[in-house]
Amino acid sequence: MTTVLEALPARPRKASAARRRRHQHQLPWRLHQIAPDAATILVTPIWMDGTGRSVRHYLARALDGNGQIIRFQAGGSQRIAALLQGAYPGADWNRPQTWTAATNSLTVRRPMTNAEMRAAIQRLGEREAFLSAELAFERERNFELTTARDYAATAAAGYIDRTGLEAP
């Protein structure tokens, strides 16, 4: 029987079961040091072909409880992937994995169904309409403020033409 290297973690830890349990127990604290307030972390394998041969890297994206992306320092994706691979060496790292902070568990990210994609597209369409209306409101407000500021500056300089405005 031959071992398929792509199914194994990039840097597996040779550790006992007790040490792996300790890694899993400390995992939320360690991940909090890299991505504070992360509720979920998605780790996706990507294959980069910059030198002529494919090399597997990992891209991590952390989301807070509101679904907002948490930014972390350079190299954070690799550190997060290494911590998760050390705590969960039996996971299939050729597929995207989602770590959940509430349960401290790792699950395989399943593909979206057509209904879920349609619902997501509809939500994005509604969000786009809302943001477009908000942008139009802010542009109008900016125009009003700019016009008022220009009028005040011209009035202070005495350049306002008041012919026809004064009462007879």
C-alpha cells in the first residue's frame, strides 16, 4: 500500500494523543492571538504554480460573530493552518475546512446547493440596492453641503448678486 502525500497535512506533528488533546484544548487561545474575536475560520488549500511545479499553500479567512472579516498580520494564514493541522492531523487538508470557536470543532466545508446560491444572490442584490440608495443620499448631501459652503464663502466676500431679491 502506498501513501498518498497530498492527503496528509503539510507539516504533520508527531504527537501522542494526550498532546493532540492539549493542542485542541489550547487552540482557541492560540487562534485568538492571531485573529482576535474570530467566531469561524475557513482554511482553504490553494495550489500555486509560480516556479513550474504546484505547491500547496493555505489561505485562511477569519470571521467575527457578525460575519465581518478579521484582518491579521502577514503569515497568519500559514500559522493558523499549522495550528489546525497540529490539532486535527486526521482531517482531509485537500478540502476547505471550517473551524468554529463556539464548539472548538473542525468541519469540512460543504459546497452550496443551488437554492443556497440563489438565496445568497438575492441577499446580495438587496444589499447592492440598499448601498446604492445610501451612496446616492450621501452624494446629494455632499452636494448640498458644498453648495452651502460656497454660498457662505461668496456671501462673506460680498459677491452675491442681490438684484431682484430686495423688496421695493
